[in-house]
Amino acid sequence: MSLVLDSAAQDLLFREARTANSFSDEPVTEEQVQAIYDLVKFGPTAFNQTPLRITLVRSPEARERLVKHMAPGNDAKTATAPLVAILSADNEFHEELPQLLPHFPQAKDAFFSERPVREQSALLNSALQAAYFIIGIRAAGLAAGPMTGADFGGIQKEFLDADHTPIMVINIGKPAAEGAWFDRSPRLAFDEVITTV
Amino acid sequence: MSLVLDSAAQDLLFREARTANSFSDEPVTEEQVQAIYDLVKFGPTAFNQTPLRITLVRSPEARERLVKHMAPGNDAKTATAPLVAILSADNEFHEELPQLLPHFPQAKDAFFSERPVREQSALLNSALQAAYFIIGIRAAGLAAGPMTGADFGGIQKEFLDADHTPIMVINIGKPAAEGAWFDRSPRLAFDEVITTV
């Protein structure tokens, strides 16, 4: 009983939540996406930067353009998921820092004047935000199917620009009633991950 | 009411949780860290890889060695937090893939035979796992103080090896009764982050 979070919430977000490979037909509404964002936007990042950008693929035409860049094995599920989101890192996130970090506006120039530094920071922090977003999808009672198996160069050209690096595509929806996921794969034990000095 | 997660859990994990800069004296126990890990180990990653490594800095001697690598402004809080954890990415995570992904053991050689590919994947996925760990700290009723302001080269030499890249240091504990954090900084609006195609 070392956790304060109630057991149902633990199950919803981690223990019973699973990466879904097939979904029901129930749509994912704008209200749900708004509620997810309104919750997970508070997740912490370095310097309160917000590099994550989310492209919701809602039109059949855009879906078709995306599916052709997905790896075999990911394309069919991306074609049929109720909603698909392209997550990308904005490598020019530093432009927003004076707005986002009002008590330390000089961070923009002091730390992020060089693009390679920004790219590393954008990757790390957009990944943190991607994890918060996945947790938020689960908090909405939906299943996430995050994927990195895709032609990200093709996706960038098709949907983004040179300042935005795709990091992940996520299928979102209610899981199919049967066969939505594989059996749970093993995790590393505590002692394989955590050491004490 | 678009979220299924109960409101108290939303507050605990996102809305009222804050990055703490000062802490009470109450220790963080091994049981708490074990409970956090046992929850967040289920967070999804690409190919079920587990690049995140956590070094708990518990001895005064190790704490002293760490503090000297923290940036000014981070050193004092790292010196006094009940527990400090160094998070790093294991760039040789692929060795564990046959164990972690039993239904697709060939992923190790098919996708991760080259070190630069592994380093990018380890950074992205260890950042996802770092976010799950921060959520887990909050799920234990504790506050996290994640920091990237540090000499990571120095920390790597002092505590890790050439295969492990530090990504973050996190102070952990009960927040101080007063003045534990800054006022909440602004977040980007939905429309600044999310577009629909």
C-alpha cells in the first residue's frame, strides 16, 4: 500500500491498460481529445518547454496519405483505428519560452540558440509529453496504439515541415471486444533497472 | 466529463502535482520506490524495450559526488532532497529484446544492430519511461523535481559507463510545507499544439 493513487486508477492507467492493435467502431470525439489535452498539458518538462505537436488525422484522404508511410504490420491497424494522431517535436520550441517561462525569459537565448541543442531537447521533452498523452488517452477510457514503425521522412514531407520531426504515430479508440492485444510481455525486474549508490 | 479517471487521481497526477524545489525531511523508502517501479514498468515502449536505468543516490558520499555536477540553482536542492535519482538510457538495451519481446525475438538484429539507431531509440524510449516514473512518483503521493541542468558528461564518468547516457536527475520527496514551487507557468492552448487534417 505504498501508493496513494487508488487501485482502479492504477489499473486504468498501467496495470490493465494495453497497447491495442484493433479497435471498435466507436468514434473518438473532439471533446475527448480536448479533455485529454487539458489534463496532460500540465505534465512537467525542462524549462516548461512544449515541443510536442499533435496532428489529428481525421479526413479519409489524409488517412490514406498516412497509411502508405506505415510499416507493414502497422498499416492495416492505422487504416482502421477510430482516430490516428501524428506526434512530432517542434525544433523551434524556444520561440515560445519567454511566454511559457515568464520568470526566466532569458532561457531562450542562454540555452537554446543552437539548433542541434534544440533538437536533442525537443526529442527528450516531446517524448515526455508523448508519454503524458498516452496516459491521458487511457485516462479517457480509451486505448492507445503507439507506433514507431513508419517512414518518418515520408510522414514529415507529407504532413509537416523541416522544423517538425515526427516521433510517433498513435492509433486511438476503444479496443476491439476480442483479440485487441498480444499477451503481456515480460518486464525487467527491479534489480535489473534500479541500483543504489 | 470526457475522462474516466476520477477527479482526485487527475489532481494527484497532473492538476495539483507540481515540480518541487524544496522538500520535507521525510525519507523516501525502498518500499515506495519498489511500488512506483512495479506500477510504471507497464508503461508502453517501442518493441517493449526497457532502456531506462535508475541510480538511487542514497549514501552521503555519493550525494556529494553528484551535487558537484549539478548546475547552480539545482545544486542546493539536490543536496537536501530526501532522495535523488539519476535516470539514464542504456544504449545496449537491444541485448534484452529477445527476453522482453518473445513473440518477435528477431527485432534485436533486424532493427538495432547499429549503435546510432540504438542511441536515438534509447533516448526516445527512456524519456517515455522517465515520464511514467514521474507519474509514478506522484502516484505515491510524493513530489518530483526533474532537472536537466547538470554536467551530464561529469555524471556519466562519476556514476555510469560509456553505454549509459544520463538524461535527467530527479529530486524526490514530500514537498516542503511552504514555498516548494513557483507559481504555475502558462501552457500552450489546444489550438497551438493540435491541428486536424
